[in-house]
Amino acid sequence: MDAARFFGTAIGALAKERPVFGELSGRIVFVVQDTGAWTVRLGDLAQPVVAHAEPDADLVLSFGAETFERFLRGTLNLTQALRDHEVAHDGNLDVLLSFSELLRAPGATP
């Protein structure tokens, strides 16, 4: 799966399938080097993702293309990547915890 499909299809599907999405709040911009930028609007069932960086986002995460591929495959330890500055961030990381609720498989423990 590539970034465009992840944001254009997968996040929207998760928003519809997982009731928790409507209970979340916050906006996260994902910037993927040489690929694009997307804003995930937690709690916005009408438009959960837009294909640009919204300036009022709570958090901006910036990935290199290879690092984002690892994120999509589930092989990136995001906490470590943030600590090691492999993923740059600006803003409230607590919003990322909310986003992780959406990505967590139903029934999985944190």
C-alpha cells in the first residue's frame, strides 16, 4: 500500500468501520517526503482526510519515504523513530495516541 491509498482509502474506511473514530478529536498532518501531505481529521466522519496540510493541525509528522513505508508495513517503532528524529514532529503528540486507537486492531490491547 502506498501513502495515497493509505490516506485516500484506508483511513476513510477505518473511520466508517470503527465507531471510536467519531469520538476522537484533533488533526494530524502527515508529510511524506517527495510524495505529499495529508491531514487526518479525527472525529470528522464527513471528511476524515484531506490531501493537503492544514495550517491549524494539532500535530505535524514528517517522514522520509522509506520511513513511511516502514510505518505502513507496521515495522517502524514510531516512538523510537520520534526519539531518534527519524520522524520529525511539531505539536501535541497526545493526538498521536488518539490516532493509534484507530489503527489498533479491534480487541487488541495497547
